[in-house]
Amino acid sequence: MIQTCNLVPRCILQHTSPHHLLPILLLLLRTWWGSCHPQCLDYKPPFEPRQPLAFCKEYSKFGCCDVEKDEEISGRFYNIMENFDHSGYAACGKYVRSILCQECSPYAAHLYDAEDANTPMRALPGLCGDYCSDYWRQCRYTLSLLLEDVGNSQQFANLTATIEEDHRRFCEFLVLKDKEYCYPSVLTNAELNANLGLLNEDPEGCLELCLQEVANGLRNPVAMIHADDGTHRFFVAEQLGYVWVYLANGSRIDRPFLNLTKAVLTSPWTGDERGFLCIALHPRFTTVRKAYVYYSVSVKKEERIRISEFTVSAHDDNQLDHFSERTILEVVEPASNHNGGQLLFGHDGYLYIFIGDGGRAGDPFGKFGNSQNKSTLLGKVLRVDVDFNDNSAPYSIPSDNPFLGEKEARPEVYAYGVRNMWRCSIDRGDPVTTEGRGRMLCGDVGQNKYEEVDLIVKGGNYGWRAKEGFSCYDRKLCQNSSLDDVLPIFAYPHKLGKSVTGGYIYRGCQMPNLNGLYIFGDFMSGRLMSLRENVTTGEWQYNEICMGRDQTCRFPKLINSYYKYIISFAEDEAGELYFLATGVPSATARGGVIYKIVDPSRRAPPGKCSIKPSPVKIKGKLIHFHPKEEYVINKKPTTTAVPTTTTTTKPTTKKKTRIIIKKPPMPTRKKPKPPPTTAATRKTTRKTTLPTTTLALKTTTKSASTTTVKPRTVQMAATTPATTSSTGYRTTSMTADSSRIAKTPTITTPSTGRHGRPLQYPPSTTSQYFKPQLLTTPSTKLLKQPHMTLISTPYPKAPDHRMTTAWPPYFSQTPLVPSYRPQRPLTNTTLLKTQEEKLWLGEKLENAGEGNQVFKRPRGRGRGQGYKKARGGWRLWVGSVRLVSAEGLPDRGRVEIFIRGQWGTVCDDLFTIKSGSVVCRQLGFSTALAVMKRAVLGEADDSVRIFLDDVECEGGERSLLECKRSRVGKHNCSHAEDVGVICG
């Protein structure tokens, strides 16, 4: 969860004067006027916490806070309220609590303008106009306390002092223009809260889901399975005869798990049903290292279906021994279609084989067709035992097979009367009650009118060719009283689709709303569909699935489109669902993509679904995944300007009336403990004000023998006359940046560099550049608050050592830093006029000279982590890092590391949030909020080297160089895989 929120980038705050800052703030506070969706500040959907919240109780059922976050907000609340006495607590506690608790709101991202991870967020949630007016009248001086609480006290000091007395500017700063989504209206909006936390549906009842691209460039991917061995690998089979291994991080091993391309019978013809059709791993794969495959083969010009057994290579866990093939079963195919093609291991440990009816139209073979003839294996579901077969027959017959003792029936038959079952699955069962565990569901492709979904039971007759779906196909057979067929749980006509692809019942952890939902599709129409069982009646309710709108799927890495031809469905080791589709249904076309199904309406509580894949020994190289689809969050929205109405009215003269406002009392600010008064740590401290207004200027000087001069610390204190009236707040003293006095001090400060820090100059020239002057002039406009004017003298720019924008093309010289530790100036300097105009117009500063950059010294002793003493100044340590951001955002950007005297990038392979935290801590942040892969935060120029790959950190390292990684300069990636981080 994000710990702090920045209304605008710190770089803007540091370079902008208060009277220019408000228009920029108002521009950035404009929200997108359109439909929004529940989203948290970590850019993920809301959730139901595992335990009820004690402080922000209204969000215990659904929101964005777990118990730990709730306790943190509670601590911040009581820390703020220590500034109040009892009456002030009673008056303002409700406002402070409500504002703080909006981080837990399911609409937190919208309230904080955080729906886009690439744009700055508000410091405080957006309020409704009436609520803001009440807040201003009752407790407006708590604004500075709330801003200090989120870590922006110095940047916002002048702003709060300016606007807390002005109702209009105060509410312009806080009000969210979208009246439906501002607080507290967002709580009472019946339309927004009617189905909050439930699956999104459009007006026609279509369930709105999103997708995540997982793999691409596949040739008709027909199957995806997992080993259930803790590695969270998945194995993807292509119709051509390849099986590939994908690791949990999305990388693919360059050596195939299996290569049967020379044996598999298929063709590049569109729609050819022959080929490599399925693979299944033994349920005890860690000990019984065997795999079973189903593919088409030609033997002496006779087409057959072959089911074979392979064992894992003794030298490579990610490869089968190609010489270990053992044929389990072969079935002659009278035609090239209706080949079936499913292998499954049931919870009973037996292997289930699903074979088509032999092809052609209407199952014309024999008197009743193959499917109704139990003496043939065509059109059947078979069940065999493949355990303990190393020194015996390839398989044995389970003792409880339904037709074991029936004359002329094949003992392998478990169910019959199927046409061409394509994709079956076994229900894992409800994760709490285990309800439904072991059920087997299949999609059976129809003939002319209907497609059906069946629940497979032992000995069941599924009606083909007598029936197609619920209707009769062969009327004579259909009227036979001995048919006794098992009806499908669902059938749909060909106007919805003409080739069903069976799916899975979702039993994963990440998306609780999908639990119990059977998701399947249609190959020809590309339609995604779902069924949910009514446990009471046993009926299955149908809902179509459609892709969520852009705003619904506006989360990191999500997309809302897919290729039409849905070939198969799959689940990973954790139970999350996927489907495999292609844009060109040919065995040789690399148009296949694997999509993960994502519900954007609700997620599991943080930490509940965390997994730690077991390590995998890899021989060969990894091929890293590059998504091709554009993320929804990166799409440029098409916006229409808000219409403006121009009216011409006669000027009217209004009689001025005196407005009397009851001024709320001031909170008492806790007096901080004085820091050590050493030269390195001396800072501005608050002083108790005297009965008369005083302004004191203190300077800190160095000995004449020193060669550098520290910037002088300007310290001011002022008071207002004491009052004896009871106000509800304790009497307080304020420093000049936040007190309200009828004085306007003007201060001349040393000029700052591009990052808002004082620059270094020779001792002989310092005095002519830095001449502080204190001018006290009464203010004629602001009678109740101070105003601080800055007069800056331009200096030459000093080199920087942490950049958030791409500097002039990646210099190779070692940058120097000042030989003293600079202190931040008390207030911010102004932008150049051209920069200010661009910000006002909402334009991004294009070149590095105008980029928004911030100096943030790394935490640590001495000169800061990452620096060492060298001739001519301080130089960067090997392993120092920086964030490069095209938008100039200080807390996010592409990760670059300093090695061999130059900056280079880091690949995103294996790079996790732990590695991101190492980077962020080097830069002075507390942690990493997100790791952005695939160069989402910027791609480096080709002239920049790639230094690190396969970085795996435990989280406690001081540098990425201390983490497990590849050798410096050795990598298997491109700049399209540059990793970025968002710090907080």
C-alpha cells in the first residue's frame, strides 16, 4: 500500500513560488469526467480484509485497507489530534478521521487522482464542495497538519499559509470537480454502491472481465498444463509438435520440453484438426517422472491417434527423454476430423482419454454409429491405470470400470455417446467446503445446431448420434426408450457459436468473485461464456463474458481485447485461469497468445495468495517475454473539451456588505525535540513567540581556515498578540512559514541548482553571490497571513548525481558533487516563465534543461551512500543507482546503475519488489511500491549499455551488485526490457 501521496512532483514544488503554484495545482487536480471504477492507491482492485478494521470501520467489508494499514492510519490520526484540547478534538476529530480513512475507500484511486500510475497523485482526497465549506469553517487550520502528515510540510508551508484564510482558494485546492465521486457523496451514491465489490455487468448482463497477456508468438497453442510440483512452471503444447516450458516469471526455456514435429501428422491448412493435441503429466510428477501425450500419426498411410508415455531426462528436469517413448494406445481414425484430443488424470489417479467419433458428418459408421457402439473406442471416454507398468502391459483396467463385465464392450470405456469432446477439466472443489471436488466437465462439439457442455459421470451415455444437445438428431434412435442418455448441463445454438471449447471452474485465490464460475468459449465465434451452478436447484445459470471497458480495465498490465479463435483453456498451479487463442488457426502461424483472465472488481486480501516458486535448474537460455498488446493504462484517452457558456450581462453594482466569519482557533503544534547542534545537522527550529513581533536572523559561519562555505540557515519567529478567549485549541506559536501575521518578510536566498539545492562556488566569490537581506514591509493585501518573496540570483549549474530525467545523452565522465553537505532552502524558487507557461497549459517539459528534477540525498552517513572521496571532489561509488523518468517524476523511473565509470540499465528478468526496494533505499526512499517491467517507465537509448540481468535480491542488500545476478555486462535482453520502479 502506498504510504505517502504527492499532489504534484516535488520538483515543481521546489521551483515554484506560492502565487504561481496554485494555478498549477488546480490544473493537476482536474479529474477525468467519466465512468470510474473501484481502485486502491496501489493500482489494484479493492478487497475484503481478512479481519475487521478497528479504526476505519466503514471499510471492513470492502475497501483498500487491511488491519496493518488501518492501525497505521489510526496512529497518524492520534498523532495529529495531540495538537488539540478536548473541545478542538470534538470539533475536528471527525474531519481528520474521515479524510485519513479515504485511503481505505474502494474509490481511493479516484479520490486521490491515482487511477494512472504514471501521473502524480493528490496529497489529500478530493472533497465535495459543501463538505469542504464546512471543513473550512470549522477546522481549516488542520490542513497544514494533514499535509505534514503525508510528508510535505516544507513544500506546502507557504501554500497552506496562503490559502487557509481564503475560502475560495482553500476549496479550489481540495474539491474534486466530479460531484459523484467526491467525498462524502461517493458513500451515498446509490448507483455506485449498489453492486460494489461484485462482478461488473453491463446493462445486458454481460460479465466484464479483463486480460493479461502471458505468452505470444505460439503456433496454435493447443494445451497448457502445470506440474503441481511447487515450481509454478507451465508447459505449453503447439499443434506442430513442440512443448515449451515457461517459468513463473514468464520466461521461456529455449530448449523444448518435447519435440515430436517429425512424428506428428498435421498440415498448415487452416482448421486442420490433426496434430499434437494434448499432454498430461503424472499426478505424482515429482516422483513418477512421466508425461503422456496425444497426437495424430500416420502409420503405413493409415491415420491413427497415438497416446504415448515419456519419461523425464535424467540430465535435465525441463526436457523429456525422446528415446523413452512407449506407446500406450493407438486408435485408427477413419477420417481426418473429430479426433478428440484430451488427456486428464482424475483425482482417483487414473488416466482419462477422450476420443472423437471418427469423423465425417453424423457419425455414419455402423447401425448406431461409433459413439453408441461400446465395442469400439471411438466416440468414448476411456479410463485406464498407467501406474506400475514399467515391467508389464502399458496399462491396466481399473476394477470399477462400468462396462468391465459387459459382453462385447471394451473394458476401457468409462462413458460413451460423445461426438468430439474438446477440452475437459476437473473441478478442484470449493477452497473452503470442497464442494464439487472431482467433477469432470467437457465441451462437446455439435453437428448442425447445438454445442453442449457435459458433466461426465461413470457409465453415462451422452446421446450422440441420437441427440445433439437437448434436441433429437437421429429421430429413430432418439425415440428409443432404452437410450437413457445424460442431458447436458448447458447447450447453445449456432447463432452464438459453432465449436465449443470447454473450460474450467475457477477455484483460484486471487479473484474471489469468480469462485465456482465455469468459464468456457467458442472457437468459431470467439465468444467467452460462463456458467454458475445453483446449488439448491442444480441448474446452471448462463452469463456471457465481455471485455471490460477501458476505464474498467485501467490497471497495470491489463488489456481488454484478444484474438478470436479460442483453442483451449488452462489453469496454473495456483488455480488461476487462462485461455489460449490465435488470430490465424494454422499449425504453422505464430499468431497464438496465452491470456490470463482477470476480474477487476475485487481481489484477495494482500498476502493471502502469495506464492514462492521452488527453484528450477535450467540448462540453456531463457527467452524473455515481450508483450505485444498495448496496456489499457497506456492508451491515450480521447477527451472532449468541457463546453463553456459565454453570457453577456449588464454590469451591476452590488452593495458591499460586511461578512463576519467566526475564525476557528489554531491547533497547538507539538514542539519537536531539538536536534544536535552540530554543523552537519543544524536545521531551522521553532521558537516560542514573544508578546511582540520579532524577526531574528541567524547565520552559521565557518572558520577562516576552511575552504568552503555552508549556506546560511535563516531562522525566523513571529507571534501574534496573546488572546484570552477560549478557543477550543491550545495557544500556539508559529514559525514564519506557517504563522498568520500582518508582516511580509522578503528574503534573499542563495540560488539553487536544477534540483533545488544550493550550489558550490569558490570561497572568494561566495560573498558576492550570497548576501541575505531581511526586509520587513507591511502587507496591504494579506492582513492575516505572511507572504514570503524570493529573490534569486542565477548561477552556473552544478553537476547532479541523481537524475529523474534523461540528462544530455548519457555522459561518460564521473560526475562530481559539492564538497560540503548542502541544506535545503527554506522556500522554493520560481520556475522560468517558459516553464511555468508550459505547466499551466498542461504540457510536459520536453528537453532535459526544462525537465522536472529533484535533488534527494540518499540516507546514510557522511556524504551519503554511493559516494567516495576522490581527487577533485566526491565521486560515485560503483553500484550507485538513479531513476530516469521522461516525465520528471522523482519517485519513479527507469533503473540505471553506475559501473565502470558510466551509467547502464538493468533487465527486468527475475527483478521483483525486493530488488526494487534495494534501489529505492539507496535513493533515500523507504521502500518500492511497484516494479514496472517491459520498459513501461522508459526505454534507454541504444548507446546505453545493459549492465545487469537476472537480478534476484533478498531485500536487505545495500546494492544490486550484492544480489544474485548475472555477470556484469552479460545479458539476454534488450532495452525493451528495461526495468523501472516506483518508490515511496
